[in-house]
Amino acid sequence: MSSNYFFSVIFLIGSLCQAQEYSIDIINSGLSNNAKAVIRLDKSELTFSSVQKLKVEKQYVVSIFRKDGQEFMFQPIYYDAHTKVLAYEANVYNEKGEIIKKLRKKDFKDLSATGNGTLYAENRVLVCDYTPTEYPFTIAYKYEYITSNTAFIPNWAPIHAYNLGVEKSIFIFHNNSNIGTLTKKINFDSYDNIDFVEDSKNYKYALINQKPKLQEVLAPPLIDEVPRLLISPKKFHLAGHDGEFSSWEDFGKWFYNDLIKGRQDLPVEEKRKIKELTAGITNNKEKIRILYQYMQNKTRYINVAIGIGGWQPYPAQYVSDNGYGDCKALSNYMMALLEEVSIASNFTIVYGDANTNRDIISDFPAMQGNHAILNVPLENDTVWLECTSQVTAFNHLGAFTNDRDALSIGPEGGEIVKTQSFPAESNTQVVKGRGIISEDGHLQLNFIHTTAGIQYDWNYSVYYLAKKDQINWLNAKYENIKSKEFKFFDFVNNQDSATFIQKITLTSNVYGRSTRENLIFPVIPVGNYSTQLKKDSYRKHPLQIQHGFIDQSSFEFEIPEGYTMSYEFDPIQLESPFGSYSMSYHLAGNKIQVDRELHIKDGIFTRDQYLDYVDFRRFIEKADNTKVLLEKIKL
């Protein structure tokens, strides 16, 4: 904890004359090297006066060096029916810090904040309409707003992107009420350029002179390593509803009673339909599967961002009548279908992101998450349902929401639960093939390629493409086989078991290379593992393998008459902290049998192990390119 002297220095720095302050020349080279942009000042000052009154004053100044840094230029100002924007403006400065454009209200666009996939929305956003004509330049925003919705207090994340330097980031929270304040500091200890002052009424935080962070391949997500501050009053107001962040259990009770309860009524005719669909079915899991498929066939995803801050689901009858809804409405509708056959389920809030398994922070009860799913507890199992997709497999969350802490909400309140996980042994690829190789190197190959778990996610979408796009997908997936022609292919998408099967027949007239005496061809025609990873001795971040998996392949090649293999191949085997690999082949009669298995482990490894991982991947690539040498039998 710092003294107020620290903040006196910070504010003194910010009092320089405007032209000098925004000149590009005065930016510390350590902040601009490898940067697309540098934030000169990011200051948020929040005043919480009562459970229904929060004022936010914001200053945001950023210098953009080149066109690909333009993403940092925009500072969206969000508002809704419960939020009033009091003032907003922006000024643009040239490289010398001289003002070249003043942006006022007429220069801001007033847009829907929820995008093109939204049918109705109360949420709006103001965005400046400015196109840069020269680089570098600086844009400085200043705005303020007041809101009665105090459930969503802006948090502090001073480092929010790669290739972005930060001169000063300041966050101040004044609590002028008699309501307590909750705070959680994340990763502060890893940064010696952060300081803060806290008392019961005033909370001040600052970060200065932060060099840009550079993105590295297979590094943990940025959010896992940067400093963040979560802050919230213990009591809140949300669109006419008062609540309290005392515990997840109590927050869950409030959420259920105020936002979910009583919104599961269905039309009489649909109730009759549900009874017909499940008549004679005694297994609850089978009932869930039938009703999930019914829901998928009847509905589609459209965002409907209105009602209690966009957090209250639309009633089940609305979804039934109209056939659409957002993640909240569709999850609630599925809950209503299950309730009709006496199966209880739980509305579940989660962070949806396929690139990181982001958790709901379990020791900070507050509004968190960006997506809703459903979990259905059974006697010895839990069924997980993603309700926004018409094509997602039953009881299969996939990479978007798997293996992370989520908030499960029911009549008894809320609790943190772990969503469905996919350990390496469940993420499988099995390839079985038979090929005929001719004397001139032509290949005819029939194979079945089956994937499950997370590897199912990586393949099944091709099922829904047009045929010409399916062929393009196949050509890209099996690009290592040159001059190929797909004679036959068929896809089987088993949504009940989340397995995807490819049945393929292909030919290639250049698969093998023949000479007068020899025939050479690769022993692994499909399912090979390649890599473009490069060694980096100066790596800064740990290595993260998000999903482990197991690949198994077996091929049988019929070789041309009059050829043999005159040597015995030594099996290739490798054990590593990152997994294992084995491959062997042998001649039996006129057929070569090939067997291969690759096991990749998920986990986080030290940055020093990255070089070893590159070697591991290169070893696999080399082994997968192994070729067999056949010799013509001399008579």
C-alpha cells in the first residue's frame, strides 16, 4: 500500500501543458518499442453515492503509431434506459501534440451495442466517427455518465492488449454511501509499477510506465497474467430490483427469485406435445436428449437484450411462440421443457471463450460471466446443455464453455460448479485405412477417420457445408497427399455421442516414387502432425497446451507383386513431459502394417521447456514423414 505522495506525483505529471503532454517525442522509448499504440492516460473516477446512483468520469488519451493500432483508438460509451450520458467529447492531436480536430456530439455515432444478431436491444453505444489521415496521432476522450444500475461497476484492467504501452492508468472509487465495498486484486504482486491507497471510503490505484507485452505462441491468455481490480458495493440496484453480493448462495437466490422464477409457463398445446414425445420413456437422460433435440429443431439464436439490464431471460412462452431467443431465453425455455416432465435443471452463468478456460472468480460474488447454459443433475451424472446452437451435440459443451468454474443457479441459491471437462483420453482421433500402392507409385486409399471430445469440435462443422466447400475442406485437411482425387466421401455426425466419422476413398498418382529397382512411399498418408513452431531463446511466457488428446492410426498397404522389404524397421518411440509417440511398420506377406499413436498432454509448462516442446513437435513431424523402401525382387 502506498502513501498519497505517489498519487500527488501522478497527478503532477498530468498537469503539463497540453501541447507538450501529447507530443509523440516525449513518449519513453521503452513504452513505444514494439507498440502499436501507447495509452498516455487512462483515468476512471467513480463516485458511488447510493444503491441507485453511480457517477463515472473518464479520461482516455492514446497515441496511435500506425494503422494496425487503430483498434485502440475507439473508446465506446455505453448507455441504456437507466444510464444518462452527461457529457462527451474528443480531440485529435498531430505528432507534435497540436490539436487538429475537435470531435463533439455530432461526430459520434449512436449505435446498438449488441450487433447485427440482435432483434431487440435497450443497450446503446456512442462511438466517434473519425478516420485518421496521418500517423502517428493522438486522440483524447473525456466523458461522464450517471446510472441507477449499480450491479455492474467498471473494473480496472490497465493492461488490456498486446503491443500496447501504458504511461499512466489511474482508477479511483469513492464510496459516499454507508454500504460496504468488496475488492479483489489479481496479479498485483507481479508488478512493481502498481501502487494503491485504500480506506473505507476512497480507493485509489495507479500503474505507470508499462512496457508493451508481446504475444507469444502457446502462451497462457493475457488475462491470466495482467493486473486486474474487481470492485463492487455489497448492495446493488438493477433495473428496479435491489440485491446484495453477500455470498454466491444469496446472490443465486436473488437471481432465481427476481429474474428466473415464474418464467417457465408453456402453451397448453406444447405441454401436450412434450408428453407425447416422452411417452413410455422411463430413463431421464433419454427424456433430456429427446427434448433437447426438440428444442434445437424448433428454435434459433437471436439476441434479445432487453429487460433488467439484459440479464433476465425472456419467458418460455415467448420463445415457444416466436421460435427464437438469446442464450438466457433459450436456456430458460429448455428448463421449462424439462420441468414439464418433472426434471429439475439449473440456469448456469459462465464465461464463454474457446481460447481460454476463464473461470467465474469464486471468492468474489458479483455480476460475472457473459453466457448462459443449462446443467441437469442426475443421480450419478450431470448433463450439460448448450442451448444456442441447432447443431451442437447432446451433452457436449465443447471448447467454448468446458472445464471452468461457473455459477449454477436454482431455487436454493447459487453455487460455483465446474463445467464438463474433456481430459486427453476423451479427445480422440482414430484413423483406420487400407491402401493399394502400385508399381508406378499410384495410391488408392480407403479410410475411416473418427473424432470425439474436443477433436469432434475441430471437425464436425464440415457436415453442414455445401458439397463444394466440403471438398475444399478435405483438400486442406489432407494437403500432404498431392494430386489427389476424392472418389467417395461421406460424413456421419452422431450428435447423441458427439462423434464425427469421415468415410473416404481417394486416389493419388504421385504418392510413391519409383525407380528401376525401388519403390518409396510415406507410411502415414493421413493424420500426420506438422508444425511451424520456431525456437525462441528469449521467450517470456510459460507454455500452455490447452487441450490434450490421443491420436491412433493404423494402415495396411498392399504392395505390388515382385517387391519386398529387405530390412527390419526399428520402431520409433519417444516419452516426453509433453506426451508420447510411437510408430512401427512391418511386412507380412504382400502387405505392410503401420501402427502409430500420439499422446499430447494438456497443462502449463515453464518457459524454459518451450524449446524442448519445439523439439518434441519436430520429432513427431519427422517421424510422421517416415518412408518405406521397397526393393524389386531379383530373379
